[in-house]
Amino acid sequence: MTTSTQGNANWQRRSLRHVWHPCTQMQRAMKLPPLPIVRGQGPWLEDYEGRRYFDATSSWWVNLFGHADERINAALKDQLDRLPHVMLAGCTHAPAVELAERLSALTGGVLGHCFFASDGASAVEIALKMSFHYWRNVGRRAKREFVCLRQGYHGETLGALAVTDVAVFRDAYDPLLMRAHTVMSPDARQALPGELPAEVAARAAADLRERLEASHGQIAAVIVEPLVQCAAGMAMHDPSYLRALRALCDEYEVHLIADEIAVGCGRTGSFFAFEQAALPGDGAVWPDFICLSKGITGGYLPLSLVMTRDRIYDAFLDDDVARGFLHSHSYTGNALACRAALAVLDRFEQDDVLRVNRQRAAALTQALSALKIDPRIEHFRQLGMIWAFDVREEAAGPRFAERFHLAGRAQALLIRPIGRTVYLLPPYVLDDALSGWLGERVMATLDALTHAGDPHADPAPEPATA
């Protein structure tokens, strides 16, 4: 049984002895051991020695309403006494049914069916397999290839990794992967002098058109992270790219997969990021598949899902079992996870979260405004509840992400840059005072690395009590 009477060093030692930590070079972890956390409340995490840290990245982008949220807690406690889990093959239960219904309603019924899994990479695998199997079932077996974006990230299982273009994750396993077509990213940071983000998006769309024109007979689907390519360093693009993407996929008869695992659930300012593809006064624009995970349970339990159109679902209906979609996971549609997701949807409805988040975003953007003109910084950007800026190479120095993370701890921040990109994806619980505090602490962290003394020295990992 874990207790808070044992200090950080004890848990660090035991963790390093037995736990293989994700996204971590364990040789480096011996020098910089993981931070032991004993409890969370709201946006705060607490270690075993009573120090608190602001969870500036929502624990890998999953925590929407803070840790230990009372309403989500209550829903889970109620469900725990009713039904923690039952297999979804041959059985069903209210949380899964209601969650599928409510999510479909958010698309106006366009995406009418929902397939459940456990994590984001699994959802991507499912969407890829569904697309391939759909074309097989309708007699177009040549359509078995996929298109992804440069610097796109979709997970680290083999199928998801095959449509990922981040070298540090992919290269070691490249011999195991199927081949995918990689096309230009619409990342607005690529703008030429005088070029607008929409013009970068148009160049990227033209590159995709060229690829589809040459190979559409073999291409099953295009997969994209709508509006923000997160692992690429919060690379943001103009929503016109999504409109062009939808039109191109229609023109060349190719499926469109929207990986909203990180950018869904309100992160970009709309519940689904793809909603922003619609122009005012025009009808909604939807992909053929939406993958959700991370924030859908508010950071409580593993759950992912794939939403798709009825015509795709219908292509699997047949007396022949092999024409069905036989993919499965033991915990598919876990009742506790689905109940947490329903509580998340309740919060969006009851608290008018999207509207309130616009006010929260304005306050934090103002608190970070000095960064826009800071000579150490380039490409300050914000969309919805996502903020990012790139530290210029000459100011960053070696091991910037690691050093910034450690300096952040000293400012009571739990923050993990991606390369030279510092980003904030805080829980949806900010107020003006907390936004001001967060802005000050981010600037203090940056100053600790790039001002007095050796800017390349490792800061001491001694966090302050918040």
C-alpha cells in the first residue's frame, strides 16, 4: 500500500528498479529520476514531500477538468456499484449506448456509429483497418494504401506508426512498417516571406492533389490531425486546409480520417476540431472517421473510439462472418470509462465549457503577451486552449526540453517541451489570477535558462512549494 509517509527518493528508487517508463531514455532517467506524485486536485499535482506542481500539459493532454473532479468522481462511484465492466461482444450496456448516441448527435447524426477501444493508437489502427476493409468489401481491393502528413503523429503501434512521420519514434521500427505516402504539412510556420497561413495550406493541398491524382486508385484514406499537429511541436494550420482536404477526398474517392485524439474534446475551441472546417453560413463539413481518446474521459480512464458514417458501417453487414469487422479488445467499451466520458459530456453541456474557455483563453493569452515580442522567441501561437512558442536555437542550447522541464519544476510547473517548442495545454479550470500566475512562471522559467550565468547549465531540480 502506498503512503505519503515515504519520501520522493524512496519511490524514485523503486520505480527505476522495476518500472520501464514511456517516452524515456532510461539511462538518462538514472540521473534525472521521475517525479513521484501522490495526489492531484484541480490543476495541481503533489509529490510525496508536499510540493505542488501546476499540471501545465494536462498529464499528456488528457485532463480536462482538473484532477479529482467531484462530478466525474461521483459518476464513477455510482457506476462502480452498478457495473464496472462486461464484454461488448454479445452484450451491451447503457454507458456505451448513451455515449455513442450523444457523440453521434454532436455530428448531427452524420457519423452514426461508434466502435470502442482502449487507447489512441488502437483507435487509429481501427480506422485504418475499417477503411481498408470497406474498400475490400465493396470490391475495390486495390485501395490499400494510406496518405499521411510530414511530421504527423498517430501513435506507436505498428499500423499507427506506419502513418507517423516523427523520426525518433519511427526509425528503429521502419523495417516492420507498411509504406505510406507522405505529403506536405500545412504547418503555418513554413510560410514564405509575406505568405499567409491560408496560402501555406493551399500549397499543402496542391501537394496532396498531386499525390491523389497519381495514386488514388490505390489509396484507401488520408489521415490528418485537424488544426494542430501536436507531436510536431504544436504545428498549427489554417482551417481552409480541412475544407480542401474534404473536397479532394470526395473528388478522388478516398476516405478522410480525422485523428482528434489530442485535439478533440474542446482543445481547439470547438468540441471536434473538424467543426472549424465549415464556413459561416455553409453546412457542416465532416470526415469519414473521427478518432477520439485522451480527453474524452477527462483524464480518468483509458478509452478510445472511432466514429464513422452509416454507409461505411453498412458495407460490413453480411451473412458472411469474414465480411464483418472482427477487431476486438478485452476492455472494449468499458462501462466505467464510458460513464466517465458521459460525465465529461455533461460538464460541456451544463457549464457551457466552450464559451467559458474562450474567456479563459483570452486571459492566459494576455498573461503570455510579453512572449510575442521577446527576441528569444519565434512563432508564438494560440488556438483554443493550446498555446505554444519556439525558443530560437541560439537561446535554447543543448537538451533544452529537459532543462526547461527541470527549471519549470523550480517554478512549481510540470511542463514538458517538445524539442525547442514550449507549449501549454492546461486543464479547463483557469481563472484570471491563475492565468496571471502561470504567465509569470513560464517567463521565469525561460529567464532561468537564458539569462544570468551559463545558459547551457543544468538547473537544479528543486521545485518551490506553490
